[in-house]
Amino acid sequence: MVVGITIGSGIFRTPGIVAHELGRPWLTFVAWLLGGVLAFLGTLCFAELATRYPKAGGKYVYAREAFGGRAGFVVGWVEGLVIYTAAIAALGVAAAEFAARIASWPESATRWIAVLIVGAFTGINLLGINAGRWVQNIVAGSKVLALGGVVLMAFVAGNGAGWRGGALPGAPTGIAIFSALAAAAPPVIWSYYGSVDAGKIAEEVVEPERTLPRIFLLGIGVVSVLYLLLNAAFLHVLPFDQVASSNLVAADVATAIFGTQGGVIIAALALLVVLASLNGNVFVTPRVIFGLSRDGLGPALLTRVNAGETPWTAMALIGLVSMALAASGTFTELITLAVALILLIDGLTVASLFKLRARRPAPGAPFLTPLYPFVPALFIVVYLALFYGTLRAQPSVVVKAVAVLLVTWGFSWLAISRADTESHSPSPV
């Protein structure tokens, strides 16, 4: 599930963006390495949080336990109904683009193909937990094997063209390199995002205190190694300027080796990869809404579970919102807002570890974050720096993100007050 969710459209759509921002082969590779390190640090923190509170919903549970119901409400609803619906919609758009490239469909049909794809995977997961898990295991396993084949193919056929090329015109130098790394960070973070999503289904994991840390750490380890190998493989085949100008680098690599037919094959692989990530997100996101509603932070209607053990009303809501976003937005617009919110929500969630450690002695936790408090502190500082960089580069995006948080915070007062009133109402005789 972790590998399937994390390895999605990002590794196909973003390497060219990162290379264009940084302008140098070695610096591009460093950005992907740093992204893996940052994701690993976050995974260590979330492994402790998940084993402390192995409940459906993940992040909102940790924020609620540390900072109270309103913080949990904001984290849960922003993540479940904004960040992840935008992610599902973006994955649907990416899948539609790849499908259109394979079938030579007109670009104007992309958004409606995306709506159909999101609707189809929502339907599959509504059938029950076994259907969603079965699909996930097949597509996730297949895409890891296929991406490994791309790496092997590239290293056998390439000659190191990308590594030998010089810097792009206008490539950053000196102190400007740090600004360029900040600008390249959002697509890298997007590509690694999802590595801690097993926390959302913690209640459905056998022996979570032992299993969850292994899931988190093994999952991010597989993803990081594969991403680094893929980026090295891309640079082994294509000149760096071609990598920096490509929207689908893997397909261009295959085209360079096998001709046009190779590009179509990789587009099909990209479609498989995106569908695996889409299915994983559709599987886990309703668990956030279910957990919120079960805890009185959402309508009781969203706690209904069908015979297949799927929270079907929450899944239907997620599917409908994601389909609406897929019909109205583009890939870039959808992930830009999502990443800005991710920086705030994940930073707050990791900060909850300090409060929980102070309240509950660390030795009682099934898993302890190594080098505490330095690891969570470093993670938060980096996320704050990246958010500041986003503010300087794209202030309108930050305004939208803050507006989403403020509106959700406003709704939290209504929801929490109602829940408190109901909990104090006299029981009927």
C-alpha cells in the first residue's frame, strides 16, 4: 500500500521540472537524495505516532490527542477533503493524459476521461476491502517490477550522456542554489508523499505496534532507492537539456532506445503506475473521514460500513469531490495547493510528537523516534523554510492555503460545540 500510493504520477511528471529548476545534473540528483532523506525523517516521526495511536484516520488522531478536538478537526478535514481529493483528482488527470497519449484521443476529452477513471476506482473500492486490496497488490507489484526493468534497460543501453553535459544557461550559482533547491522542493515532496499513509488504516493492520514501523521504513526505503535509480537512469540515456525540457522523461528514454513504440510502452507503464497510486489513495482517504465522524467531528452518516467492510458513505463523498475536482482543475493547479497545505498540516502533526512525549513517557511507546528531539525539530524547520520559499515564489497559493485552514477552523467551532452539546444532553428515559 505504501509503495503503491507513493510511486505515482510524480516520478513521471516531475523529474523534468526539478532538472529545469536546478540546471545541473549533480544538483538534480542531490535534490532527489535530500527528498528521500526528508521523507525518511518524517517516516521515523510518524512511525512513533502511529504506534502510539493505531486508530483509523492517521494524522488527525495525533493532532487531536496533542492539541485538542479543533486541531484534529482542521487536520482531518483539510487532509481528507482537500489535500487527498486534490491528489486523487490530479492522479485521475495524469492517468487520463497517459491514456489519451496511448489511444491518440483528443486533449479536450482528458478531463472527462479523468472523471470516469476516478469514478471507476471508487466503484471498485466500494465493493469491499478485499477488492481494493487485491487490485492494489497486483498493480503495485507490477509497477515496481516494470520500473526496475526501465532502470536495467537504461543502464544497459545508455552511455552517460546526461552526466557529461554542462549546466543549462542561467543555472543557479552560489547562494542562489539554495533558492533553486527550495523552488524544486514541492515537486520532489509531492513525489515522495504518501509514505506514511499506512497510519490511516492502522486499525486494519495486524499487530500494529510491530508491523507499522516495518511498513513505514521498508516502504520509504524501496521508494527512495527506486527514485534515485530512475533519475540516474534518465541521466544515463538522455542529454541533460532534454531531461530538463521533458514532461514524461521515462517515455523519452524508451523512445531514444527503442523508437516510437518504446515511448508508447512507457506511457502504458506510466498509466499503470498512476492507477496503482490512485487506487491506494481512494482506499485510504475515506478512513480519515470515517474516523473523524466516528469521533463526533463529522456527520454520523459518514460512519456507515457496508458488508465488504468499506466505509461506503465516506468513500462515496471522497469519490464525488475528487470527480468534481478532476473535471475542473489541471494537474499542476491541483498539486500546487495540495503541497502548500501539506507543509502546514504535516508540520503541525509532527509537532504533536513533542506534546505527546511530554504527556506520556517515551518508554511506554512501542516505537521511539531515534535522535529525539533533533529529528522532528529538523523536519519541522525544513518544512517551515519550504513554506516560506513558497510564500515568496507563489504568494497567491499561500493565501489560498491559509484561507482553507481558516474556513475549516471556523467550521470546527460549530462542529465541536454541537458535539459538546450532544454529549451533555440528558439521556432519554
